[in-house]
Amino acid sequence: MSATPWQIADIPGPKQAHVLRVEMFPKIAKTLKRPLMVVGSRKEAFEGNDLEKYIVELAKLMNSPLVVSPGLCKNFINFKDIKVICMGIEDLINRLKDKDWKGFDDEGNYDAVIFIAGIYYFQSLMLSTLKHFAPHLKTFSIDRFYHPNAEFSFENMSEKRWIQEIKSLVGMMKSSLH
């Protein structure tokens, strides 16, 4: 199944993201050895919906550190039992391209990067960079916009449906671990 990029001028080439359904993600997540969750800087996504709580819960369930854009770091810094790294996303992308990078824990590079709450045009460029220069990574966008440059991406959806999908995703991840 294919989807249309949220920005119709986003022409990714012949290789486009597979549409990711919520029920697929826990199965795929079990295959990931070193996932990394990345929170973009789309501030309006966090207004009045406890999205931070769900993102942190998902990162914990995946045993992933959480890289957060500097503009939203204050929303995440007080969570316990999770490593939160405040860093510019372009700096992170440059590190992820390096296959020999040792990661934030000196254990080696990550095998997957999961993006959420990014500004569309910026996240699209970051995903395109990884698509072309970091073939060792699987890329996911669990944002409310279809990102054709990811390997897997949610389809375009309303903000309300997207929050419901994230809540469902966390619930499915919890039940798949038990």
C-alpha cells in the first residue's frame, strides 16, 4: 500500500516508505537490537495531550535512549529511568551516518531510528540523508504525516487520530512484551 507525501512536492524517487500500521510496529520492534527514538521540534504536537508521557513510555518499552530537539528538551528532562539527550537533529544525523559511531553509550551505532513530532520539511530532509548515506539503519516515522523517505511511515492523519494511534501503539507494545 502506498500513500501520498503530506507535501506533494516531496518527490522521494522510486524507493518509498512502506505504510506502517500500528499493529505491525510491535512485531517489527522486536527485531530491532538498538533502536533510537528522536523527537523533533513540532511544539504544537505537545499541546494538551500528554504526548511526552507516551513517547517516554514507548522509548522505555523499546529500551531506547531519547534524543530530543533543544526546543522541546525542557518537556522531557525531568522524566526518570530514561536517558534523554538534548541535541540538534542535524548533529545527530551526521553521527548516525558514521557506521563506526559508538552511540551515546559506547556500545555501537544504532540499527533503527524512530522519528516523531518533527517539522515536516526538516524531518523529510533528515530522512532523505539517512536513506542515501546510512543504509545500515532502518528508519521509521511515527509522525502524523507520511514520510516517503523513511523505510516505514504512518500515513497522513489528523492530529486527533494520530494521538489515538500513539496511545494504541504504546498499549500494543506493552501487551506484546507480556
